[in-house]
Amino acid sequence: MELEFNELRELLSVINQTDVAEFTLKSGEFELVVRKGMPTGGFAIP
């Protein structure tokens, strides 16, 4: 799956306007996880 920068920005904006606490998008080797209202400890790239 290939997301253009503007598509990703729009997706994050829409998620930010909802009550969704966690959103996961997976396609092949691509995985995007968005969590709202949770403390973060950074991220790791496998």
C-alpha cells in the first residue's frame, strides 16, 4: 500500500476529529498504528 503525504495528513486529521482511541491500518509489510490519549515511549522500526 502506498499513501501520499496529503492522504496520510487527511487520514490523521479525520482520526483526530473522532473519538477513536486506536486505529490500525495494515497492508503487506506496511503497518500504521495511531493511538490517542496514551503515553508514548517512542517507536521502533523492525
